[in-house]
Amino acid sequence: MAQNNLAEAVPLTPEPQQRPNIEQPQRQAQPQINPQQHPNSHKLPVSKFEKCLLTACGLVLAVMMVCVVSSKIALTNAQHNLQSINNQVTTVQNHNTSAQQQINELQSRSRLDKIAKKQGLSLENARIRNVNK
């Protein structure tokens, strides 16, 4: 941009300063209006339709808030029931594991041999059959 020396320093005052070579129209004094007293401000009436619409929207909003709270309560109850069922499943699995260990100990070959010797029985491998389900 070319410099043409037309720039002026602008003072930072609330009232603009007048240049000596430019004519400006005279300002007319405006009456001061208090912000508390508005002579032309009046409220518009609210129609019956708007009142009904606001009431209906308020009721819908209230019903939705109740639904959100009740669904949160239902979710909490479902989580509590799920946790208790998971605890029961874990207990049953532990019991099944313990029972399976006990079955394996009772079916051990060394235990069966001891019981057979106490009863005076002998073991013949030719006559043993293993059956699995």
C-alpha cells in the first residue's frame, strides 16, 4: 500500500473532536430517558393457545424427567440382580470344581488298589474294562 500521508492520530476520547476545516451539523440535545421509565414499553398479552402450549410442554417435560429417574432406578436394580446372579454362578462353579476334585480322588487307582487288598481281592489287567460316557 502506498503511503500518502493522509493518516491522522485519533485521540481516544468519548467525544469526537471536530476538524477545523469540516463543517458538521449541530447536534440537537436528546432528552435523557431513565432506563426504569419506558414510556412506550408495554407487555404483549399471552393468548390461550400459547398458555395451553406452555402447559403441555411443561407436562411433557415433567413426565420425561420422571421417566428418566424411574429408568435409572430400574437400571440400578437390574445391575444389582445381575451381580447377585453372577455371585451365585461363581459359588456353583466352585462347588462343581470341588466335587469334581473329590470324584477324581475317590477314583484314583492307588485308592482302589488299597480297598481291593483290604477286601482280599486281586487285580487282573486282562479282566478290566474302562467304560466312559
